[in-house]
Amino acid sequence: QVQLVESGGGLVKPGGSLRLSCAASGFTFSDYYMSWIRQAPGKGLEWVSYISSSSSYTNYADSVKGRFTISRDNAKNSLYLQMNSLRAEDTAVYYCAREPSFAGSDYYFDYWGQGTLVTVSS
Amino acid sequence: QSALTQPASVSGSPGQSITISCTGTSSDVGGYNYVSWYQQHPGKAPKLMIYEVSNRPSGVSNRFSGSKSGNTASLTISGLQAEDEADYYCSSYTSSSTYVVFGGGTKLTVL
């Protein structure tokens, strides 16, 4: 069965860095577009970034552009999010999520991980 | 402020039907058939309920249905059950620089 397991969250000071990981299993990871989506405490969902199956294409929300970098290692079935220059407003649960089509964009997400909490505070 | 507008809350009694609206613009909801809906119970990850306006993934009850008219999409839940109590989020492709936009979420209370 499809599983996505995030890790790497924690408490970090403003201006600091953190790297999130998402371990995928139960499907051919290299065939699918993947995204990071976040949810601030008590707030709604916000799409953060996506990466194509072969890493050829990436895109970012304006709120994180220039600070966050998405990447993937298909050999390790893993997705990453490198977060630099963190701000208090980046505090959220970060989910990795899969788009369902083979090597394409569907603009919706059929599987989500359980999320990892990132807290940015001094 | 979210890109898509949803009511903050809706409620209904068991067995009734409710509809949640999701209003966008011609750059997102109105311009493309890439509207999806997610259900989220407290402390849990979102679950896909509807994709491409009106399609249900396998395993999702046929009590859930989706539609769209102009710049507004809707999620209807018929025969309300206690387990339907959750937060619901709409989402759409957008032709702006953002890839996908979400609504602010609607809290459904089953009375």
C-alpha cells in the first residue's frame, strides 16, 4: 500500500535552516510528481512546492520562493524540502503528497503523509 | 486570506444534505476543471474526496458529490452521518504563478 512518511521537523530559531524528508513506499516513486503542502496551527492548507518525476520541473509558492528548495532522490524513494531563512510564519505541519498520474500534473493529491511539525521560534 | 472562498462553517442533522461552496475566479475554479475536495479530521492528514470537479476516488462514499457553475464549485454531502463531521477544503489549479490554491476550509458540524 502507498505510504508517505515525513521526518525532520522540530524547533528552529528565526533565520535558521531545516531539512525535511519524505520516505515513499508501495509505489514506483520515480513515476510521480510530488508536492509539499503545509498547514499552520489552526489554519488552512497552503501548497508550498512541487517537483516533477524526473526533477526537471519545480515550482514554489511566492511565500517561500528563494528560501526553500525541493528535491528528490528516486534511487532512495525520497523527497526533500530544504528550508532556509526560516520565519515565524513558516511554523506549520508540513505534508508530502503525491499526484496520481504517471509522470504528469493532475493538480490534486491522492496520498498524503501524516505530516511533520516545524516550529520557528526564539 | 485564502485564494478560494469557503464558508467558515456549515451544519446539518443526520440524514440531511448539506452543500459547501468554493468561490474563485476565472483564473482558477472558473477556468479549469481541476477542482478537488479534501476531508480532514482533527489531527489527521487530508483525504481526497472529489477530483476534477465531480469524480470520486474509489472507496469514497457516493454520498459525496461535486459540481461547478461559473467561478463557484460545490461539495454536497447527502445522508449526513456523524463521521462526516470534519473540516473540508476545496482546491483548484490556478494559472497564476502558484500551482494550486486552497480554500480557507469549512468546518462541518453534524448536529
